[in-house]
Amino acid sequence: MSTVPLPVQGVLLGLVLTAAVYDFRFRRIPNWVSVLGLMAGLGLNLGLGGWAGLRMAAGGFGLAFGIYLLLYLVRAMGAGDVKLMGAAGSLVGAGEWLKLFVAAALVGGVLAAVMMLARGRLRRTLWNIGFILSELMRFRAPYLRREELDVKNSKAATLPHGVAIALGTLIYLAILWRG
């Protein structure tokens, strides 16, 4: 049985689907989507679990926001993605968010591979992954030496991560519903 109450699952689904539509159409996730998601996460979990629920929501927000903030700081993720995942974390809590994160990361990886194959850039992308890992191991931001690794640069090959988050969330929820 799921530790995430059904009303929370419904709000999570609405949050990520709304964000995915905006990200796909406009390549950005509006702040109002993430703010409403965060308020819903804090409010629902307070209402359903009291102070313990609020602590769980705050912990989920902190973990999700913190991890995605690090990705944002190395310019691997947009600010809207950071705020969206923080809101999702406030809904499901830290432990469940890690599962959602893994699903979204796997979906994002598959989508990126398909996109790179379609564009004939798979070899270059694999080389870039090695470069990124090498730079991060040296505590250097990869975008400083290769501008196409900066999501803010027009030369970067980007995909709407809100879509990957939504698809990953659908997989996460399907696993919850099966369980």
C-alpha cells in the first residue's frame, strides 16, 4: 500500500501534467504552477498528517529543491525545473521523491538519447557526458569550458525537462497503484 495519500497523488499528477504542457509549448514552467504545487503540498500534508505531515513536506521540498539547485548551478537544469521538483517533493516527501527522481531521470535519459540519435549527435553527446563527469570530479562547472553544455546557451541541445518529470511521475504513480 502506498504511503502517498490518493488526494496528494491527484494533485501531483495535475501539477506535473500542467507543467509539462507549459514546458513543451513555451519551454518554461511558470512560477504560479510551482508555487501552487508547493502550497498544496504543504497544506495537504499538514491537513492529512498534522505537524509530522508538514515536516515531511518540508523535508521533501528541501531535498528536491537542493538537488535540483545543484543541477541549476552547473547549468544542467532550468530554474523552472528546480521549482517544479521542489513542489513535487513537498507533495510526496523526501523518501518517495527519491523514487520519483529516479523515474524522471531515467525517462529524461531515454528521451535525450532518442533526441540525440534523431539529430545524429549521439557520439558527441557521449563524449560530452565523459567531459561533464571529468569536470565535475574536478569541481569545475562544465559549461565554463564548453558553452554548448550550458542550458541557457542557444547552442545547447535541450529538451523540455518538465515533460520528462511528468512521464517519470506517471511511471512512479503506476508503480504505486500496482503495489
